[in-house]
Amino acid sequence: MGATLVVALFSFTAQAAMVWSPVPVEKGHGGHDRRAGKSYLLENGDGANLHLISPKLESKEISAISGRVSVKPMGMDNYHALVAIRNIDHRHESAIRYVYMFGKPSKESPSRLMGYEKSALEIEPAPYAREHWRYYSSTDAQFIIRFKGEVIAGAEVIMQTSNGTRSTFTSDAEGRLTVPLPEDFSDVKAGRRANRAAEFMLTTEREDGADIYITSFSAGYHVNPNHWQSTELALAVVAGGMLLGGLITWRSRRRKEK
């Protein structure tokens, strides 16, 4: 059932690009065990070569069963890159996703892995989400578009989300791309855990002579905490005002009694 749900996440992908999606963890099946592996599904990835790259840039070949892989810790913490590469004739495709793993301190900055060339055409986070290492709605995500190690100006990038948003952006003269993550969640509840994360995918392509290169970057994004934090702050201010007012009234009465 979990894999079926994941397939539905990117059924909107018009270009049928390869893309990594998480397999939802069912309740009561080890969802909080940091030592357990994480499962991902590679859609449209038949025939692709799969690798997991560590924060120290060590690469390990992995295999998939019906497009599904179980990614287990490599013994160190920090982000790892889940990479799929497929080359057929003049068509070169890649799909990249970053997965946080627990273990011994790697003592490496995530920027080292993200700046490392993993495919000819790549959408590089610059940097990855800063606040608590998550992407949130109503915030800007930053990227750099590279082709064979060089930044690409004017690259057209399509964003699609599992909530149904589709937008197109273009990289600037320095290859930088700013993607405003949409506020496209419905029925928002108070608290991060009360709201299921959504997925967004970025795709871009480039022609180089007779060759065409296509790449995707995918990640989860969450409801912006401002939805409930602002409410909590307002309630706290009101409660504080009532408490202060009560204290002033009590002191005033005490003075009159004296």
C-alpha cells in the first residue's frame, strides 16, 4: 500500500523524468528507529544505475526491487546523496535526493557533498534548507544549476508539487535559482507532526550537440510553523495581558484596604 501511495505523489509528472520519492512509513512499523533503513521509490527509472554517496564522497552501489530501495546507514551522520544515472544512446538522465542518516559524526559540511559533481547536469542546493534542515512553505529555496561543473545561466527549471502546484523558473547570470515554495497545503492543523509533509520536484534539461541531458531534484517540504506559532504568540500575549491586568487590580485593592 505504501508504494502505491508514493506512485501517486508524482503522477502529475508530465515529462516522465526519473524522480526519487519516499515510501510512507506505516504507523507501528519502526518509524522512529534511527538505525532502521529508509525506503525510497525511483519512478520511471528502469535500467538506471543506483548509488549512495556518503558525506566523505564514498560511493556505494545499491540495487532496487521494482524501483524500490532500502537505504541503510553507512556508519556516519549527515546527508547522503541518493543518485540514479541512466544513459541510453544520446539521452542522459539523472535523479538526485539527499537523505539524512544517523551514525558517528562525519565532521563534514553538507555543502561538500552537495557541491560534488554527481551527474553531468545537476540542480544543486545552495544551501540545503537552513532552519532545522527542512524546507517550509512560504519560504525561498536556493539552488545553482550546473552542467559539467560549470554554472548555467538562463536554465529553465520546472517545479511540481504533490499538492498540485506547477511553476517555471529561470536561473540568473550566475546560474542561481530562487524557488518560492508554495503555500498549497489544505486543512492545516496546529503542530508540525499534525500535518503530513508534501513533495516538490525540480526538473531541467539541456541539449549539447546531439545529446540531451535531463535531471531531477526532489525533497519534502512542510507546512510553515508560522501558521500555529503566530496563534500561540497571540494567545500568550492575551494571557499575559490578562494576568498583568489581574495583578494590577489586586494590588490596587490591597492599597485601598490598607
